[in-house]
Amino acid sequence: MLLRMKILLFILFSNSAWSEETASRERTYSDPQGQSVDAADYPFNNVSLPWEDRVHDLVNRLTLEEIQDQMAKGGGGKNSGPANPIERLGIGRYQWVAECLRGDGYAPGNATAFPQSIGLAAAFSPELIFRVAEAAAVEVRGKHNDLVKQGDFDMHTGASCFSPVINIMRDSRWGRNQETYGEDPYLSGVYATNFIQGLQGNDTRYVRASGGCKHFDVHGGPENIPVSRFSFNAEVSEEDWRMTFLPAFRKCVEAGSYSLMCSYNRINGVPACANEKLLTDITRKEWGFKGYVISDEGAIENIISQHKYLNNSVDTVAACVNAGCNLELSGYNADPVYLSLVEAIHQNKVSEATVRERVSPLFYTRMRLGEFDPPEMNPYSKLSSADVETPEHKALAVEAAMKSFVLLKNNGVLPLRNVGTIAVVGPMANNASQLFGDYAPNTPAEDISTPLDGLSGIANKTQFAPGCDDTNCRSYNSSAVKAAISGSDINFVVLGTGQAVEAEGHDRPDIELPGQQKTLLMDVIKNTAENIPIVLLLFNAGPVNISFADQDPRVSAILECFFPAQATGEALRHVLLNDVKGAVPAGRLPYTWPLLASQMPPIVNYSMQGRTYRYFEGDPLYPFGYGLSYTAFVYEELVLYETPGQPLKGYVFIQNNGTMEAEEVVQIYVSRRQRPAYAPKLQLVWFSRVTVPPGTNWVRVDFVIDAMSLAVWYQQDGWLIKPGIIDVFAGGQQPFQAKAVPSNILNVSFSLTESTYLGKY
């Protein structure tokens, strides 16, 4: 048999740890009738059968106790995972946990660390996020293949990714803003689509690494201030839920994601992992989702211990399984809740048919990853640790970091030219550990370049002082900073937050610069001669209060860098010097940067009123979509047209009036003149990052506005496009902003005379 030959070959050529586990299993078993059966002869191992038939055959051979064990072991702690082998069927162990946010996070061994998600979002490049996801998946799968051969099924060794994070960044203080794609549902949806497709690959039969969008749903703070995420109840209107918090997840499902992760919080009183409206009515019935739902770590236990929603494991497992949660990712508890599943069946609180239905997507996913087929059939089985940290992936890390930077201010000092002596001061200048953000891969020191490394490469002499012991900057050395900036030709101030200040489980109480970082910057301003430029480099996820620096003419330039990870210094040097193709800044802010703390509603308030650019009132410090360039662009001739039965199409021309080739993020927005009060006043409906050569030639940019982008959710009807006038804006920024880039914005309007019903989903 082909499968038996596969097993024998693995035993001969794999290393001893894996071989011992495999060799210890008998390849001939007894079926439920007591007859001797070769595992290879089971229909679920027959590669000529449809996937659904194979899954059906496998699942119906499982005992209830075996199903219980599979559904309870979604983690990697002592008792919570991996999923145990089913030796009588020749099924091996499986580890469900893999963190693939922008590289193989936390897995054993090294991997390429790409910029944190919020920086990738700032690139406004679907093509870039696709390539980053593709590279991350290659490394995840390559290491997974080798780890399985070694018998290592510990946490973070799987090929089923808990990525991407597509929660909406709704509050600047939330600790996990860094993991998101910003505040806009459309941008997040486009990024989710491209991440999932890049991750999972384009093979028609097999999946490279399965995707899993999280955290589902109405999840965006708080982490710990003022209350715990483990017990928080997010109260949301149906309109905000449908128009803000669900759309990116719907795009994730449409892209083919294999899983979703239900979140810690309650939604209008019902825990997300026991929320039938969310996990079945919306996700499966309305969207047609066929994959599995896994709980966030410990979220099932929290239903009892934190939410006090139920008080025992039997009722809790029944509620979650009936609602649509397929797999428990427990913490390190000795007794995961899903180990009460069989008892819940015996008490008639959940049906055996429902349980078999819930376990089916787990084995479907494992089959599509290639576990039950000969490895020679699967192109992804050839990947190994040799495909990790390749020169191509390291180069992509540099490119991604360059594309993520957002130029917020520039009086002409950038790009830099000949520099003799520079001063580099600030706690983020040489703090490698704080440049990565959460869920970062392990990166060897020799592959990490800090801001100080990069800046030292642009001058003949570098004078350095961190000024603070760490990014919290509780202890500040003013004299060292003043000494470092003495006699320099240009002063770089490198500030920010890092995971020490904003991270999972750690909200910020405000958006001020940490500790005495503001004092450090003010010292530099006060002690720098007027002819010496000051460049502020920021390494943070959520906004920080730098309104004083933006308004002070002594600060010549401000560059937002987010968490660029391993290639920080190299990317920074290229952008400051513009010495390689693609180094002209073109990043755009994926969120609204508030001017005043009073512009932020309380973090526990889940109404979208006043939040994000779509509902924001007043003038922010920097608007969503804002970012400067080293050159200037002009837009001309915005045209809309419609092909019968097709989405609205259009084009616009763009010209680069500068002297250097540059990329521009073309942004298309719509505004409905007649709309309900709860509908967005303005929304992004299309974007693209395009290269525009300098000169008098015009570049035509074609775009498509899908019907959903013109629709509004109505409680009784669902998604409707109602009659009225719609304005369309095209440019390199939002319209009507006090803080604007030099390029112009074009506007055309059209009128709809009939309603179009899109459905209730």
C-alpha cells in the first residue's frame, strides 16, 4: 500500500524522536466489529474520495470519548494539548497552536520577523501583506514539518495559524492596537483577504498553513484598564456591530479562512464563545462559514470563573458546542471544560449529531494540510527549516519596514544629504527588544539592526545617549543627553513605547509619551542651535501626544516607524537617505491620531459615535490616511462609469511633480448625503499603492467600488442601497481635513433613483 510505504520511509529516514513514536504504533488494528483492519484501507485514507466523504468516514469511526478528547485539546499546556493520537485508526497527534501574525511567532528556533501588523497596515499595500503572509507561511510550514519529524508537538509548533488579528482599532489606549490593521473595516477586510490567501497558498488540493482570524467579536479593549478583558461585557448596537465590527470577519470567511477565534468578552451579555447568534446564526447561516471556531486561551473557563454566566463545566460545554465553538483552547487547567462533553451528551444537553458535526471541520482542516495523504502528493511537505530566514525573506523584511514608515512632518530636511556628526538620543534608539511588538518570531542578534545601527551609517561620527534606563523613562539623565547633542550637525530623538508600555494585557491610561520622554525632547529643543535640524523618530503602535512637537518649528521632521522588527535600522537608513528604489516615504496612518484626550470617548463605551474617522467630530492631530512624501502629486480627471450588472467603476489620473520616483497611496472615499444618523459620514471604499515616475506623464489608476461599500445596514431589512446622492472623492488623503498633504482632492457626485437590496448578512 502507498500509505504503508510512506510510513516505512518515514521510520527509516526521520530522526529517532519521531521514529520511536511512529514505530511504536501497530499498523494493523481491530475495527469496532473486532475484525483485523489495515489503517491504510480505511476510506478516510483514500485519496481518490471527496474530502467530505473522507471526513464523514473518519468522524463516524470515532467514539464519543475520542471526539471529546479532540475537541478539548486545542492548546499546548500540560493538559490542554496537543490533540492526542487515535492509535487504533493510525491518527497521530496534532498541535493546533501557531502564531503567524507577521512571522513564525514564539516557535522553537529562529524565523524572519516582519514589521508588526499596524505598520504593515500603514503601508496601504494589499500586495505587500500578501507577500509577507506568504513568506511567514513558508517558514511556519517548513519548521512545522521538521518539528513533526522530531516528535515536537509543543505550543507554537502547529501549521494552523491564529492569525490575522482584524479587530477594529477603536481606542488609542488599547494595548493590542499594534496587532490590528487599524480602524477602518474596509482596509482591515482587504488586508484579511490578502493575508489569508497569501498564508494558505494557491494549491488546489492542499493548504500551506491554515488561517484563523481573531478575536471574534466586538473586541477592542479594554485589556486591563479600567476593567479586565476576561470579564468585560461589550454592549453594542446592531447597527455598529454590522457596519463596524463584523465586515472584516465576513471578508475573512469569504477569503476561505479555516477558522475563527472567539474572544474573551461578552457581547450584549452573552460570552462570545457561547454566543449562538454570532457563531451560528451570523457566521454559519448568513455567511456560509464551513470552518471551525476555536476559543481564545482560557475563554471557555472564563465563562464560569470570570463572567459567572454559567456555574459548571457540563452546562458550559453544552452552551459553547451548541452555539458553534468547535475547539477549546484551555489555559493550563488540570481539567479543561470540554472534557465534560460526554457527560453533557449523556444529560441530553447537546446531541451526538451536533458533536460529530462540530468535530468534522477539525479533521477536514488536518486533511487539507496533507496529514492523511502521502507526502509526495503535497508540495508543502517539501518545505523545511532550510526555507527559514532566506535572503529573500530578509530582503522582504527591509522592504516591508521601509513601506510602513509614515512621514508626519518635514520642513525639507529629509531626505538627508552629506552629514558630518549626528547625535542620537532616546530610549528607543538602541533597544532591540522593544522594536518588535507582540507575537514576534525569535530573531538572532546578528539579524537585528536598531535605529542607532542605521543612523550610524549615515554620518562620519555618531554621539549617542539613551537618556532613560528603558522606554518607561522613569529615570532620566538630562546631562548625558545635552552632552550627546553638543557639536552635532543634526539631532535625532528616538522615542516610543514598545511592549513595555502597550501590549496584550496592558492598556495605556492615556496617550502621553511615557515617563520623562517629553522632557527629553524638550531638552533637545531648548539646547539645540537654531540652524541644527531636529528629527523625531517614533516607535509606537497607538498614537502618542506629540502635538507640541508638530507645532514647534524647531522640530524639522517627524517619522512614525511603528514596530519595524529586525530590519529597523537598515530600513530607516534607506528612507532617510533615499538611496534605494522604493525608499521615498509613502506610508499612511491606518488610524485617527487625536489632538486632545477629550476627543476619545471612554474605552468601555462601544458606541462608534465619535470614534474613527468615519464618525469623528472635530480636527485630529493627524487624520486617517495621512502621510507626506518627498515629492508632490497632482490628481486630474476623476471619471465614474458603470457596466450593467457590475460594481461601480472609475479612474483617475495622477502626476508626480517632483524629481524622484515615488509611490503614492491613492484613496477613494464615498459620502452619502442622505443617510441614517448611525451610518458613517465618510468611508474608504478603495485604495492602492502605486508607483509614479517623475515628469509630465500622467498615470491612469483604475478602481472599483463594490456594492457593499455603497450600502447601509437597516435593522429590519439588512443591507440596502437607498436612493440619494453619493459623493465620491479621489486623492492621496481624506477630504475636508485641517491637516492635509499638498496634493489636491477630486470630487464627483451621482444620484441613485432606485433601491438595491443586497441581503441580510
